[in-house]
Amino acid sequence: MRHYLVDYAHSNAYYSFTQMGRPPQPTQAQWAELRRASELCYYETTFLPKTGLVREFPQNTYSVGLLALSPQPDAAP
């Protein structure tokens, strides 16, 4: 399972831009930082549900989370 997160500090290039002081012409280093900040942030989480699929993730009030489930590569069908 992967937990993707978008909020004020994760996957948010605008937040990084404002932290830089909103430069009118960002430097190459600032552009690189903005590109890095715009990438989708994910937390890889591995767990095997025993009694059902129950998992809690802390999240900010104004945020979006996506859980992407996939089978284990070595799991038998």
C-alpha cells in the first residue's frame, strides 16, 4: 500500500514558493526545489490485514490522501 498526500507542506510547490519569498525570477536552484516540491509525496506502508482492512493515517484538516493498494509480489493467488 502507498499513501499519497497533498496538503500545505506535502506535494505543494506553492507553499515552497511562498517560503522562498515569492521570487519574481527564481534561480536554477529555486526551480529545482520547486520541481522537487511539486512531486507527489508518498509514504510506503506494508501491512498484512488479519481481520479486515483497517488502518488509520493522521491527516491535516485541509488535505487529500490517496491509498493505492496492490498485491504482494510473492503472494499466492
